[in-house]
Amino acid sequence: MIQNNQKLETILVQMGETIIATTETMESLAAKMENLVEQVQEQEQQIQQQGYQIFALSESIQNLVDAQTESRDQLTQLTYLIHTLVNCLNQQE
């Protein structure tokens, strides 16, 4: 009976140690998961910020294209007026 009690006690001690080790492992994994979640959230925020920056850059490029188009149109009109003026001056000679 004493031998059975010692075996049972040994088994219970081993089970307790296993439970403690498993609990520590789970706590460690939970901490690592929390760390990963935080990293993913930071990356999501960075990606969102990059999206905003890309949108702002696209808007700036579109404004630049619009301004360039307007400048080209004005340059075309100015060139036409200069040609007209030169033609008028040449006709007066």
C-alpha cells in the first residue's frame, strides 16, 4: 500500500510539474502572440499612412499635370498670338 501511495504521489508530482510547465509555456506563447498582434497593428497603421501618402502624392501629381496642361494651352495661345503679330507686321512692310 505504501508503495502504491509513493507511486501515486510520484505520478501526481509529475502531473503537477507537467501542468506548471504547460501553463508557463502557454503564458509565454500568449505573450508572444500579444507581441505579434501589436506588430501587425503597427504595420497596419504604417500601411494606412502610406496609403494616405500615396493618395496625397497622386493628388499632387494630378494638380501638377493640370497646371502643366493649362500652361501648355496658354503657351499655345501665346505662340498663336505671336505668329499673328509677326504676320501683321510682315504685311505692313
